[in-house]
Amino acid sequence: MDKPRHRPWLALLVLGLLLPSCLSQTTPSNSASPSVTPSPTAQADRLLVRLSGYPRKHNEGRVELFHKGEWGTICDDDFSIKNANVLCRQLGFVEATGWTHSAKYGKGQGKIWLDNVNCNGGEKSVENCQSRGWGNSDCTHDEDAGVVCKDERIPGFVDSNAQVDETKIEAVRLRPVVSTAKRKRPVTEGVVEVRYKDGWAQVCDVGWTVKNTRVVCGMLGFPHERKVNKNFYKLYLERQKSFYYVHSVACTGTEVHLAACPLEFNKPNSTFSCGGSAAVVSCMPGPLFMQNTGLKKKLKTSSNVRLKGGARVGEGRVEVLKGSEWGTVCDDRWNLQSASVVCRELGFGCAKEALTGARMGQGMGPIYMNEVKCVGTEKSIWNCPFKNITSEDCQHLEDAAVRCNVPYLGLENSIRIVGGRSGYEGRVEVQVGSKWGTVCSAGWTTKEAMVVCRQLGLGYSMHAVTETWYWDSSNVTEMVLSGVKCTGSEMSLSQCQHHKIVSCQRAAAKFAAGVICSETASDLALNASLVQQTEDCLSKSASQANWPYGHRRLLRFSSQINNIGRADFRPKAGRHSWVWHACHGHYHSMDIFTHYDLLNSNGTKVAEGHKASFCLEDTDCQEGVSKRYECANFGDQGITVGCWDLYRHDIDCQWIDITDVKPGNYILQIVINPNHEVAESDFSNNAMKCNCKYDGHRIWLHNCHTGDAFSDEAEKKFEKYPGQTSNKIS
């Protein structure tokens, strides 16, 4: 139910210029970044706005208002882009490009000044918008709102009714000094430098602690810090001229950004001398980014936590293993500290974002944790305090997710897509040695395209294109790579198999390999419990049949295919190639959509079937989601996010012929989208398996689960489905 809204009294604005003498820079020990403290006498009556928090750039941040002599925040309830536009203009920017919720830039302190703010977009100040009134809020600082403003100032904007922190840290890097280290990626050791104006400045190491090092490593994508040889760097730094922008850092070690630590800056015209040298840091990369294969095996990441549904390395829905079954985490109280524990546990750095509201898609199965409250130093999310879930607490609409900091590898510099209508569509070109050129499209599949999109940071592969004649070919380069064959999990195309010498039967430019990438993708998953509950598994005539003459014995079952991804599932072929089936009364959009197999205990098929000529439609949807697709009357076909396509057991072709199968124990396996004709964010949940007991007359199904729902130990009971399991790095 919406919260009541009240129109506040209009504050009297005191006009006048803000004198520089009224402001002073301070560095409070408990704030996210250096704050601006106004003079109460000069400004107590006027509304000031500023951006705070971390990590952020100068044109984004948590919104803070100065009212009645105190800084406070705005609750994200009912927040909108219209509110953000008003605030960004107050801050001197031309408009907003977005807004954030759930304290993305960290939790503020003090009052929550406004709640249920509702601007029409044209107000000159946020105080002119509807709200519950000053200080009237039922929110916590976990719900602090933020804005992202377009980085363009309003021409002639002088009367700064807003304050943006000028003293800030946006970017941090490690500058290697050893010549061999300069060529390697990722950079794991070097002099700490922060972005300053158009260049970089050093940080004084007086009072520098391992806690500061931990924060820097986390920002750069590394889970752990390690000792550094200070004597070596001391000799090097004595010969260098350093400019120290930051001369004191006092992190606790749980911060996700250096800007969140108490800092002291080198003030202009000061006579400050460091008294030491530049801070130097050495970090330990996670196993995924290690070059030492022996060390990789020793430092395996957690097997009790995983990320699912993310478009890029180091992001996804958080799933945890309890007993033998995977489940999700509820987003109540989900914050950067808890998210960082997950990230470090998986071999990444600290968290960039703690995402709520199933932003990385909804999981299936149990929800294990609620109100996780990590400090940030725990080795595992299971070591953090949390509440167990009751049935009314959470739904999968509240699944928590993370975006982790990952090391910079520079992989995108050796590949590009050209000729397309956007940065996501085009012909693939790679750099081999010093030469750029195209890739042979012979054998080019979704797996290779997945690697290209991942390497470029463009998300998922929607299409693997084998003819690119319709894209601009005025500057087509020669072919430099052929025979590319990937598993789909590689981080760059160079890690895939390929010919040593280019050999391509269709070497013409129009047959070069291409891709179409997307930020989001569908994700189909079978409802395992429905298969297990299906009645009348055998055809009704089975018990009266005079076996084996004149009749066939059919194993029948229902299948419910849910789209739990972030994009609608659409058929690969256009409607011009769909086929009409009079018996079903609709067009069929996919030749083979599902494989059904009955396997014996060693994984050998004893009977099989497939769902041919499939149509796709929304049989039903979650509450609040509308159906978009239907098979009848040549309608659009697909499965909407949050909806499912139900094929009942009594529909023709929904069966396996088991006439020749002897009584015994078997495994029923169902695989949807088996040939990966349509891109998904996760293929590992496309296979479903059940233990199956057959006595010759009846069949009992039990232990039904999707292919990745159980732990590896539990899964050893089943023969692994041999297909590609993921459209991302697991």
C-alpha cells in the first residue's frame, strides 16, 4: 500500500551569493568522504544540496540536503527520474541520466529529511515537490536515494545552491616499477596512485597499514593482500620526484573504496612534507586471474557460494549451498559489506554494487538466508549473522545479487567489432601480432560468439553470425584467424583452439565471423516438481494392452518451462519459416525444442524422444506480469520474463516410447533448447533429471531437479549432461 503523501510548506528562499569564507573543508573520521560544512549563521535558512558517498564520480552520489542546520538524506520510496532531474539542476547539471536506490553509494547519517518525494520535473527545488514533509519518514538509511547527473554544467550557473565535494578520490591504480611487471596483466604490485586533475599523484606511506592495503587491493579486483619488499621500493622512490595528494589514510579494512576511509589531503599552498615515501601495495589475485597453474589448484575458490545470471565476469545472483541443494539469498538489509564477503570468497575484489530486487534474475528452489549482516572481514557469507527464512518472509523477486571488482586484464584491446549499426552488432576483428584482421566463420557457433561478447564486456551472445555481407565492408581487413573452437568459458578468443596457419574455404570478406551481443538474455528452467507430480505417467491404454502386439507403451509427463532470465525468450527463426500444424491449430516456431531421454545407471540411453515443431507461448505468469505471447492465430511467440509455457502430459508428442524397456531403475532426463539455438544467460539449468523406478506397469519419479540444483557430490549419482553448461564464466 502506498504511503500517504502530504504537501509540505514552502520554505522561504534567501537569495544571495554564497561567500567562500562561509565554507571550510573538514575530514570527519566517520563519513564516507570529506564533507562541506556551511556556516550556520549565513545559510541556516536556505536549502543546500550535495552529492556524497562512494564509490562515485563527481556527477553522481547519495543526495544530501542541508536543512535546519543539519545534513540529511532522501528516502528512495516513490523516487523517480523526475525527482533526479530537479536535484541535478539544483546541483548545476543540465539533467539526470539515472537515479539509484537502496543506498548504492553507502548509507548516510543523521536525519532522513524527505520521503515519498513526487516531483513533476519542472520544479526549481526539490522542496517544491510533494512529499510527506520535512523529517517525516518511516525509512532507514538502507533506503537512501542517489542520482546520476549528466556530466554537463548549466551555462552560467553561478549561484551554487548545491555543493559537490571537490576533494575526492575517483580512481586508484598501482604503477609497476619493474620492467617485466609493466608488461604483465593484471598488475598486482606497485606504487599507489590516485587520479588528480589530468594526471596521477602519490599517497604518503606514513602510518600506512595492512588495512589500507586490503581496501586498495579490493578496489582493484583482488581478494587478498600480501607483503611487499619495501627496501627495493625505497631505493627506487628515493630517485623519483613524488607529488603527494593524500598524506594520511586510516581505513578499517572493511571499506569498499579508498574514498570511504578517513583521509587527509595536501592543502594548496601548504608546506607539507611526507616524511616517508610513497605507499606501495602488493595484492594476491584470485585463481581465475593467476598465471601460476600450480598455485591456482591450491587456492580454489569457495564451493559453497556461486554467482548466476550475470552478464559479465564477477557479477550475478548470489546462490549458496546448504546440504546438497543450492538456494538464494533474500535482499533484506543486503549491503556492500555482505556483498564484498561474497566477492572475496569467490576470488574477486570487494563489491562495486550490492543489487536487490532480483536484478540478476530470479532463482528457483529454496531461499536460505535473510537479513545477512556481514562486517566485511568474514571469510565466508556463512560466517555472517543471518536469519533463517520463513515462508512469508521472502520470494525470489527479492533475490540478492552482486557486482564485484575484477582485475583489469586489457583483453578488450586485442578485439573489436566493426561495421554494425551499434557497438553491440558487427564483424569480429582480432589482433594477431601487429596485424588486425577478420575471423573465418567456418564452424563459428554460439560458444565462440559468447567468448567475443565476454571479452569485449558486452554481455551475452545473442547471435553467432556467419555471413556479414550486409554490414559495412568498405574497410574490410584480411583474414588472420581460422579454425576457432571454444568451450564457451574462455575469457578471450586467444585462449580458444585455432589453426596455426590460416585456412578457410570461404575466405571472402562477406563470410567473416560476426556477433550480436546483448546486456540481457533469457534463462529457461524446468519446473522439476511438476514432472515429479505428473499423474498418468503411462498412456491410459497401457494396463489393458496385449503386450507387445498392436500397441506402444508411452511414458507421459507434463513440463513447465519458466523464463527466469532478464529478457524474453524468442524463437530463432522468423515467422516466415514457421510451419502450420492442423492437428494443433497453430504455427510451430522451432524444429526441436526439447529432448527426452531415459538412461540406465551408467548414462546409456535406453529410450528417447524429442519435442518437435514446438510453439512458444505464455501459459501463465507471476502476479503482476502480463502475457505477451500466444500460439493461436499466427500470434507472436515467445516466453515473457516471469512467465512459463506449460505442456501437459496429455498433449501429443509429450512422451517417451518405453515399449521395449525392461523393468528397473533409470534416470529420466529432459533437456530444453538442447542445440543452443537461442541464447540464454545460463544453460546449466536447461537439463532436468529424475530417479525413475519402473515395474513394467507403473513408473515412480523422485529426486527430480535441474542439472545445477544439487552439489557436485549429490550430482555424482547422475550421469552428467554432456552439453555446454553456461553462457558465462561460472
